[in-house]
Amino acid sequence: MGPAVDGLRQTMEEALGSGDTRMVLNLAEVSMIDSSGIGLLVRFLASAKQRGGNIKLVQPNKFAIQTLKLVGVLNLFEIFDNDDAAVESFV
Amino acid sequence: MSPESDLGRNNTAFSELLDRSMPADPEAIGEVVDAISETLARLEVPEQKRFEVALAVQEALANAVVHGCGNDPSKQIRCRVNTDPRGRIVITVTDPGPGFDLDRLPDPKQRENLHADHGRGVYLIRQLMDEVQFEKNGNEIKMWKY
């Protein structure tokens, strides 16, 4: 919740609005994901998939993975060790 | 390992670790969460527990801002951190709102709720903390980490 989530929301809305439905989110610098961040991710994941796209996560830390798992959404996402592998997975 | 030994040396007596009031503004949450994390780090609380407490407090404060105060920054939220006589961390978040009905909270792990953009905060708190109580009709949450 707060500026970080607001910034991500704006970025993803702009991307989806311009037709970019295949997204890679690098979470390496994200120390913690709260429920508002999770809500944002799953909502945009659903929007992207409805348009034939996807959202792939790169380098979430162990706490982010734990949190996504706790609320039952970890297996909705594909997770990669680096940006290149995530981008290539779209090809 | 006993609960007391998890918290380092300064844990044998009931004590107030932190008492903060903050405006009901999302941007004020981070400072309080950071202050609690720093306090727990000084007590040598392990990183995993610090993370669990920090996320639970983040969720409780976010609920207080949005649901307890209606995002009105003129309203105040109080957050207190204590250790009880057994050395357990006790965190209390109080807002001036009307409270809420716990029975009306959805189960976020139900299939139809997996893509919902809200409704996971209290569930997460209960998963992260060892004991959770709602008091005063829900406008005060008390959370224990053993």
C-alpha cells in the first residue's frame, strides 16, 4: 500500500492501455509484498491473460514467495531467475 | 526452544517497546513499520520473525487507514508494541472507526476469490502471527508473536 503500489498500478495500467499484455516484473528490489500489492498483481494478471498475455515474475525474494504462497496465488505466476529467461519464455 | 529464548536477553519483564500515533495516511505506514522492525532487530529477533511481524503490522495499519479511518488523514491511528511477561511480542493497533464484522470477511483462498484485488489483509495477519484478537468491535487488533 502507498506510493510503491500506486506507481506500479499506474505503470501497469499504462502498459495494458497501450496494448502491452506480456509483462515481466523484476522484484529483486522488493523487500515485502503486502495484500494490496498482491491484489494488484492478480488483478492485472487476470486482465493480461484475458487479452492473451501474461505477467511473469523475476527474482522475488523468499519473503515475497512466502507471502504469495500464504494467500494461495503463488502458482498463478511463472517465476524466473533473470529477465532474459522471463522474456524468452514469451517467444 | 522456549518462547523466551527466541527474543534475546531483554525479554524477561513486561515492557513497552514502542508507542506511536500516525495520521490515517498510507504514506505514514512505512515509517511505523520500519521503526518496529528496527526495534525488533535491536532485540535480536530473527529475520524471519521480523518479516512476519512487519507484514502483519503493515496489513493492520493499512486496514486501519482504509476501513477504520476512511482514508481521512485528520484521523489518528495508534500502534503499540510490548513484550509480555513471557517475552512474547504484543502489537496493538487501534483506530477510531466503527469496527467491522469478522464473519463477513471472505476466504481469499476460495477459487472465486483468487483474482480479487482485496480481502487478504486479515487472512495474512492470522497466518503470520501466532495469536490475533479483535477488540472493541474490531477497531482494535491485538497480535502476538511468540
